[in-house]
Amino acid sequence: MVTALSGTLEQMWLFYALLAGALYSGEMLVTRHFFRAQKDTWAFSFFYSLVGAIICLPFMLASPQLPATLVPWLLACLIGLAIVGHNLLVFRASGRLEASFVGAISKLRLAWVFLLGVVVLHNTFSWPKLLGTILAIAAGTVIVVSIKRPRSAQAVLLILAATFLNAGIVILSKYLLGSFNALSLTFFAIFLPPPSLILC
């Protein structure tokens, strides 16, 4: 029965991917709405990560899987710091750019994930993956072209930098899922940013 349940969960990858995309879009809209009135990115980043850690804690405690060696913990800390940087870049840009523009530019992260996956994780190269990546970026390009020129070139550069960090987070997370389970890695990666922000 456990094997059957595991197989069913693995077949639900498309549902999880679509749900993640919907949540990501909702996050962008809420962030844009918040930063129209509030410009304190540090405070928002702190509470954003703190609330996420509190929500993840009971799920992590219910099914913890923790590494016994130091390297995975150091990499988990690196992911946490990358999340801090990524969030600050996106939050600062979101107050000056339309949410649809931010989402469209963010599609470039798919190219970096594809390239890093092949180079770092030694994922198998395939033409369908490459074509899918190109089509996703092309869709983002169509959106960018249809939107009037953004007022802040600096905000665009912030989003471009965030795409690199996002890709690094994805690649490191994939690597660390051999040492952590998804719940434990999510908690510890999100838990680190609040104390980091306090120190900053």
C-alpha cells in the first residue's frame, strides 16, 4: 500500500507544478499590492520568512529527515542566504514594476535552471526540455514587448539578478534533497533568513 501511495504522489508532479505556479503568481500580486503603500523591504522580508518558517515547523517536526554530515547543513545555510538576497531583489523591484512584467522577466530563470541542471547536476540533455524552456521564455518576451517601457531600469536589473539567484536555489535544493526531505529542507532554508536580516 505504501508503494502504491508513493507511486500516486510521484504521478502528481504536474499538479504540484501547476499549484506552485499559481501560488507564485499570487505571491507576485500580493507583493506588488503591498509595496505600492509600503517600501520597507527589510521588514517585509523578515516577516515573509518568519511566517513561512512558523507554518513549515509542524510539518517538519512530523516527518524530519536531517543529514549527519556538515556539508549539507552549510549548503542549506547558503540556500537560506540566497533566499534572503532573492527576496530583497524581487521586493525592491516589485514596488516599481508591474506584476506581469516581473513575472515575464522572471521566466529567464528557466534558462539558468536548464543550463545549471545539465552542467552541475548532470541532468540528461533533451531537445524537448530545451524547446519547452525556449517557448516559456518566448512567452515572457511577448508579455514584456506588449507592456509599456518600465520607468525603472534599475528595477529590471534587480529582477534579472534575482533570476540567477532563483536558479541557484533550485539547483542547490535538488542536490540537497538527497540529504533532507522536502519538509525539512523547506523549514531550515526559510528559517535562516529572519536571523540573517536581524544581523543585517
